[in-house]
Amino acid sequence: MLGTELDIDRLVGQHDVTAICVAIGDNAARQRVGESLVQGGLPFASAVSRSAVVSRTAELGPGVQLIAGSVVNAATRLGVGTIVNTNASVDHDCAVGDYVHIAPGVAIGGGATIGDRAFLGIGSRVLPGLTVGADAVVGGGGVVIRDVPPRAVVVGNPARLLGDRERGRGTG
């Protein structure tokens, strides 16, 4: 983007914008801006790198961004505005919510569920069949071996509770 939110109307007119892809790192801000623009009449466009690998049976929501080297396997669903960053993989039969950020090098095992606006830090791992709740944060290098509650902040190997976003402890 060539400006701030205040410049959007001007930029849309100047550049004949017909669709949007919102790449704000903060998940809640990406959701707020994306939904505002869609309500204003600009549909989402997805951005899929030529080097991303996507199964024919994967379902990609509007505004998904798949960065170079990312992998989305069979029967996985990615929600609206989700980012799968460099060399991250989402295995088969996963359900990934809206506005999730999957950082570089993350590996999500088959059948996992990732809640809306969750953030999985660089190089983290989620073992098969587990759930990371909405608005939760998995710190870089964290290895999730049990379900993570909504808004929890977990770190380490194995991932342990550091705090929760609701009470102002942890990140976010």
C-alpha cells in the first residue's frame, strides 16, 4: 500500500483498484481493515506464490496469502485473510480460522484446528489433532503437545502457558 488507511479512497481511485489483499501483521488490525474495505465494496483477492504447493482438495478463503514455499495439504480449509508464510506447512484435514498468521517455518500436523486470529510464531509446531484457540499466541519455536485455550500465550518445547492476552500478560 502506498499510504495509510486515510489514503485508501484516493489510492483506489488513482490506481483503478478492483480487489484487495490486506497484509497487515497484526491479525485483529488485518481483520478490521479488511472487513471495512470489503463492506466498502472492494472484494478480497488472494495472493498465492508460484512456489506455494496447494492440494486440489484444499479450500482457500478469500484474501488468503500463501508465501513462497508454503504448503497446504489435502482437505485443509484456510479461513478469510489467513497468511501462511515462507516455508510453513499445514498438513491434511486441518481447519484454520479467519485472519490467522502462520509464521515462517511453522509445521501444523494433520487434523489440527487453529482458531480465528491465532498467531503461530516462527518455527513453531502443532502436533496432529490438537487445537490452538482463537486469539492464542504460540511463541517462536514452541511445540504444542496439548490443546491451547483461546487467548493463551504459550512458549517453549513443550509449549507451556506464559500468560493470556485477556489479562494483559503475554503478547498482543
